[in-house]
Amino acid sequence: MTWAAAAFLVLAFFWLLHAAGVPRRAADVVARARAAARVIRDQQMSDSDKEAALQTHSKALFGQFFIITASAALALAAPAAVIAGMSWLGLMDFEAVLDRTMSWPMLIIATACGLAMWRLLRSPR
């Protein structure tokens, strides 16, 4: 039962991250960071124009940081709340489930699942 709960926690977390659009937002962050780097290298822009453009990029990146962080926290909190509720009902031990999620076999499984989901769900470029 502990393995099943740990697997639920990991898989639900990945699914909720995807449902919240975190991978798309992460791609947007990379694109915006590259755009900011192009601004820095642009020799045609004045320093004041560069500063204004970089401030715009900076504000957008800062906002995305909070959105991605909050989405990840909620994606982890929701399945953890389910496990905590089951623990409260005496159906399983919450600490044992957390210990299982941090075991080497589960970390390998979670990494493989994450890579597989990334590969399957990434948008074509």
C-alpha cells in the first residue's frame, strides 16, 4: 500500500504540473530569457532602450517565477493532502509514504516517469 501511495503522489504531481501548464510556462521563461539576452547583445539599441526592454523582461520573468512556484506547490499539496487524509483515517502511515517517495527505487521510477511524460507531452517545435 505504501508503494501505491508513493506512486500516486508522484504521478498525480506530474499530472497536475502538466494540467497547470507548468511545462508551457517553463518554455516561455526560456524564450523570454533568450529574448533578454538578445537585447543585451543588440548594438543598435541605446542603453536606455535596453534598460526598458530588460525591465519588461525582468518583470515578466518574476511573475512567471511566482506562477510556476505556486503551481508546483499546489500540484504537490493536492496529492499530499489525499495521502494525509488517508493517514488521518488510519489507512496508511504518511511518514512511511514520504520515506518511500525518497527511496532510490522511487527516485529512479519518478525520474523515468518524468522523462517519459516530458517526451510524450512536449509540444512539437
